[in-house]
Amino acid sequence: MAGFKGQAEYSVDSKGRVAIPAKMRNDLNPAAKNTFTITRGFEQCIFLYPLDRWGEMEDEFRGLNMFNQEARAFVRTILRWADEVSLDGQGRVSLPKPLVEFAGLDGKALIIGSLDHIEIWNPAVFEDYLNAQASDYESLAESVMGVL
């Protein structure tokens, strides 16, 4: 399966629906059945996991040590916000109101491909996030990827 990549900005309509870019929809595995699990992401964004990938994520959650307080807190948080959403005939998904509020979406959404999932951001929040990064792109790449 190809990974999700790229970005696009779309409107969020009054019913909380936002389009998923065609190039990202085309990267969905047929096993996902045009369905995502939507949940709270990190840094004030929303995560959309294709249904097939979400099943793998649940297997990973089951492997966590539930005697560990941090593991329990993480699983509770990610699953508490989780819901299934399917693409409609126009390639849109309906965003649950609590997630719209969490992400601060106000009419616009920045859709970003992030390999195995899609992130939905308020464009202004994402810009603030980028501006707050301590490292420039080159330093970050060196730190994360190391010397090859």
C-alpha cells in the first residue's frame, strides 16, 4: 500500500463534513471499505486511520501492558475519541463535533498525508505549530534520520 502524502486545504461545511483529497482516497486499500477510524491526534489535530490499518492499531493496543498506568491512560484517550466515518458520494467524511472543537476547526481544514494515516488541522494552528519548532528542517532531518 502506498502511503498518504501531500496536503490540501478544504472547507468544513456547516454539518462538519470535509473532503478528503482524491489522491489520498485513491491510496486507500480496498480492505478499508472507504471507512476510517477518526480520533484525537497529537498537537491539536485529528487522525484518520483507514479501517484496515486501525485494526492493526487495535492489535498493538491489545499488546500493551494494561498494568502500566500510562498505557491505560493512552488507550483510554485514543479510544474515547474514536469513531468510524465513511466517505460519502462526494468523497467527504463527517467530523464529530467534539473533534471539530478539539482541533479548533473554523470553516477551513488542512488535510495532510502522514504515511499510514491522514491528519486534519486548523491551518492557523498548523502554522503556529511550524513556527514553534526549535529545529530547522535540515537539523531535524539529521537528528531523526542520523548519518546514513
